[in-house]
Amino acid sequence: MSPKLEKFVDRLPIMNTLRPRRKTKSGNYYEVRMEEFRQKLHRDLRPTLLWGYNRQFPGPTIDVKQGEPIQVNWMNNLPSRHILPIDGTVHNVDELPEVRTVTHLHGSETKPDSDGYPEAWYTNGYREVGPTFTRKVYEYPNHQRGCTLWYHDHAMGITRLNVYAGLAGMYIIRDKQEKALNLPNGQYEVPLMIVDRSFNDDGSLAYPDQPDDAADNLPDPSIVPAFLGDTILVNGKVWPFFEVEPRKYRFRILNGSNTRDYQLFLDSGQPFYQIGSDGGLLRKTVKMERIGVEPAERVDVIIDFSQFEGKEVILKNDLGPDADPEDRTGDVLQFRVSKPLTKKDTSVVPRYLSEIPSLNQNNVKTIRNLKLVGSTDEYGRPLLLLDNKKWHDPVTEKPRLGTTEIWSLMNVTGFTHPIHIHLIQFQVLDRRPFDLDRYNEDGQIIYTGSVQAPALNERGWKDTIAAPSAQVTRVIARFAPYTGDYVWHCHILEHEDYDMMRPFTVIDKDE
């Protein structure tokens, strides 16, 4: 258990914006170095040994305009030994270099060789590279609509460790349509990366060597099936406070945790006005009393502090009625409405935000029925799989370029999985509950309720979606604009690493 740290004593940091090294014919060129360093995460905690992009956690924010491509050289300058426990039995990583990285820009429509394929890893100085081609300079076209993306490590078998060590940052694409809406901007637009961590008394990161109920025959170290830290950080600080003016603010919120989902609400009773999700603006603003955010999901909200001058408002995480009274993760961030109003707030909360053409109008080429299943490995550990297949099994999903497909995700495990599909943004069609006990008895699908439309705040573009237990979650997507090898996976990183990730290949129309 982490040392008991006092809440709301550190100011919320705002990540700096990355500046290009130079301009080229192919767009602005950036260099980002992955390095080991120490950073003070709380007033009363010794500096923590971390890995970060440009020696900071979270990494610098990359802020770009729609239609302006950029190049990023992701440079691995990390040491040869990892700072967290590696299970060498997962994907035979004991036969690979201990420290490997490959960066994925989550939610980006990117060519395959710049997508951050898990086997396209490389070591310090590119001395060793994985079995899949990796390029030194990644290219991001940024042709999609304005949205909040994020970048993070994606190396095969150790993503959970590399991200937990600090390899994550935010990426914003801006477009003219969004700018015309007169939303809160400048210092009143704030990115919030929420993560959970645990710490040792000396300030170092704590991450389990083995599951709590580890059997004697388990490898040491051994991967854990899930991880919940006992401390919440926002923008790299433990339970920070943020001083605000009595006016409207826009917050781009990312759940960057390995496993933990959040049920966010404000203790003042005021609502969030959600304006965007993973893939940018919604059609209409949705007034939300609380918002669920699964790992890797983003929510774009406006909070109005105009009626709370001189007061404190806490962003909370609802732990449910059965929460352990010792669990301190019910708090996230304190807002102090203590700053004087600099000038009159002329920003607005628009009713209408954007046009989102329905993919239902497209000709659906293929419907794929894909099960999220649980099993055990030779050690008796949980082994979670997509459609009962492992990573190295032959590719079975091969959508043709430009075609529209429906993926029907049937979750026969006992908990929710946030499913992420690379390359594309999709739309959620519906969910439908079924009798999981009956399925486990005889394999029959007996529906126990009617089809449920997605929540109002899920009716935009998404790249990660909650697929709840005992439900069929259907999404629709057009697979474009590139052909090549991509992946889809659960974004609980402990699941993704073992073995809840599958390749898919977008093939040419003529194949």
C-alpha cells in the first residue's frame, strides 16, 4: 500500500506543447526522446524514477491543425534494464531485449508503418528491431476531424509496464468547425490525463511481481490479470488542485490507467456538458450528471464555475455502495474557484455541435460475430482471448479497403472490456443483454432484453468502446483510408499483453 499522501496540496501541472525542430516539405518535423528520469509527483513523496517522452510524465502535448501532416522521430534513449517486473513467459519476451518500445498514436488514421504495430519495436538507438518493419520517423497525416487523441507505448508483451512507467502523452487535432463554435479556449481549455499508480515508501513505482493469490508453480515475475493503483494522479501529480475563475472551462479528459475505469461526477451537484468523445465533437451537447470513462476513452466536457465563486468543487470517482472505506480513489481533482474573473466570459455551451453522417446508410459488406472469452493457461492463470484466438494465430479479420462492416462483440466473460480498433473511428449501433449462465451451460444465446440504443454521449465517433459482460455490443465502421496490418484489442493493458489482442489486415479491393 502506498504511503498515505495528503490530498490537494500540489498544483495541477499543464503539459507543455511540443515545438517542431524544423519545417520540411512533408510537414513539421518533431523529435521526442524516451528517457529515464526522476519527477516529483507529490509534495511529500521523494522523486519517482520514471520513463517519459522528453523526460516528463505525461509527455508533451502535440497540438496540430487538421490537414497539416507532421513527422515524429520517436527516439528510444532508455537503459537496457526495465524498472518494473517482466514476465518472460508472455509472448516469449524472455527471448527478446528487455527494454523495447514502439509508439502508437491512439485514434489516428495512420498508415500501418506509422501505427505502432506491437512487433515493430526497437531498442535504444535502433540497435535491435522487432520482426515487423519499423521506421525511424513516423508520419501522421492529421486529415481527420478535430479530436483528442493520445500517444503511448505499444510494445508486444510489455505495454502495461512501459505505459505504467510513464510513456504516454496527449495529442490534439484542431479544425475550423470547432474553432467557430466559441468554446472555452486558451488558458480555459485544459487537458486532463487521469491515471492510477501505487508507490513504495521511497517514492518508487509499486507494481506487483505476481497475483495476490499466486500459486507455487507460477513464473516469478508473473503477469497479473488486472491492476488497480491506490493513488490517483492528474497530469502527473497526486490528487492536485486547480485554481479557476468563476466562468466556463473546457476539459479534455483521458483515462490513461492500465485497468481502472472511472465514474466521474462533481460533488457540487453541477453537471458536465459533454461536447465530444474519442473522435471529436458530438452532434449535440449532452448534459451529464456523471460520466463513465473506460481505459483509453476520452471525454470532452465543459464545466461552468460561474455560480461557485469562492468555493471548492471536487471531481469525484464513484466507487459504488460496496467500496472499501480505506479506498481513497474516490477523489480525483479539486477545483478552487479562487481566481478573479479576468474578463467577461463570452464562451458558450452550444446546443448543436457538428454533423455526423450515419454509417447505417452504407452498404454493409460483412457482419463479424466476435466473442470475448476467458480461459486459463498452463499455470492456471486467467487467459482472456478475442474470438478464442491468440495473437499468433492466423489473421481471420480481413476487411476490404473502403467497405463497411458490423462487428458484433459478444462478451461471455464476467466483466467489461474496453475494445479498441486501430486505424478507424466507428459508430456504436446498440447493445443487447443475454443469459450468460445459460450460455455457460449449453452455449445457447438467449436474449434477456430488447436492443438498447447507445447512450447519448456514445453517439459520436468512437475508437474505444465498453463491451459489458453478458451483452452483445455492435459497432459499425468503414475500413479506410489505408490497407495493411493493424490490430484490435482490449485496452485493459494487462489483458492486451496476455493475450487479448488480434491482428487484422485491410486488404485491397481487388484482392
